[in-house]
Amino acid sequence: MSNLLLKRCPKCNALVRVMSDCQCQCGFECCGEKMVDVLENATDAAFEKHIPNFEREDGKLVVTVNHVMEDEHYIEWIMLMSDDREETVHLAPQREAKVTFKDVEHGTLYAYCNKHGLWKREF
Ligand SMILES: [Fe+2]
């Protein structure tokens, strides 16, 4: 299983997923600047309001994030990575930050807040 590598533009906040990172030093640019790595659980924000929580219900993994879902501040997506499987569910403001995944025993959960970045939990 590969790690999730995201890069963000410090000017316009564009977010890109890197499938295979640059092996030289040129990196990736946006708005004329180098994009920066998005680090997990690294933003100065409430851990408990961003970390993905999970419980098992009828063999399914129910993932929630205890975060507001307002127009200006919300969880944009939740991702599951497990073995060779990867699923991303995009969310929207005014919707519940809740996603259900089937048939998964272990893996990594990610949640992305539009203001506070990437949050990760292994399970
Ligand atoms: Fe947030």
C-alpha cells in the first residue's frame, strides 16, 4: 500500500495528488511557486474535530468526522486506503461527514478539511 502524497499551492490552495513523486529537485509548481507537501495531522487545529472516527456496524466500517459542515468550513472528502484498495468519497457542505465502507478489516482513513488540511488514522 502506498502512502498518500498531496501537494498544495501556497497561493491559490490548489490540491494535487502525486502518484509518483518527482525524483529530481525541480518539484511541482503552481502560480509560479513550488507546491508544498501536505502533512498529516500537522495543522494547529483541534485533533478531535478532524481525525476520522470509525465503528463497525453489520460488518461495515462507518466513518465519521466530528466537524462542522458549513459552507466556508467543512470536510471535503474521506478516503480509505487498504491493501490494494482505495476509495474516496467527496462530501459537501450541509451534508453529514459520514461514510460507510464495506468489506474492510484494516487500513488507513484520511479526512481533508478545507481549512485545516489532512488528517489520518490507522485502524
Ligand atoms: Fe477544520
